[in-house]
Amino acid sequence: MELLTFILCAYGLTQIIVYGTLFDRIRPKKGKLGKLFKCPMCMGFHVGWLLMLLSPFTELFNFDVSVTNFFLLSWLASGTSYILNMVVGDEGIKHEHKHLDTKVDAAAS
């Protein structure tokens, strides 16, 4: 349950930082920082280690502050933030229908 709470916190904070209008005025627009603030995977990594550092101050999740957890939790936050961002949008669950071209070349049949 702690891990699920961590993942949801990481996803929520990543979404707010990357897409929230709260940060529109201070979010960098150009350069490497601008790229970082547009990328949920990249920002998710940094949110992961930040949440690890905040872990001793909350009862929601409790992880040891260590180099190993730094990387593992950062990778976890990055991957899950990206996956959830790709699956869930403003309108709910994203789904795309790709139409397959059913025409068959007469020479190939």
C-alpha cells in the first residue's frame, strides 16, 4: 500500500509541475530546464527523489533515505508517471483506434 501511495503522490506532483496552471508563470519555457518541465518522465525522476527525502516527514510512506532508494524510487516515479500520463488524460482513460488498411494488393494475393 505504501508503494501505491508513493506512486500516486509522484504522479500527482509530476502532473501539477508539468501541466498545472499554478506553475505557468515560473515554469521555464526554453533550454534544458524548459525541456525538463515539459517531460513527465524526466520530472517524475526528480519528483521521486524529492518524495524519498520527504519520506521521514510523512506517515503515508516510509522509505530509508539511501543512495539505492534514491535511484529505485526515482526510476519508479519516472516510469509510472510516464505510463499513467500516457494512459490517463483530461477526458479520462485515453484510447485510440487505429484503422488497419484492409486493402490487399492483387499481386500479393
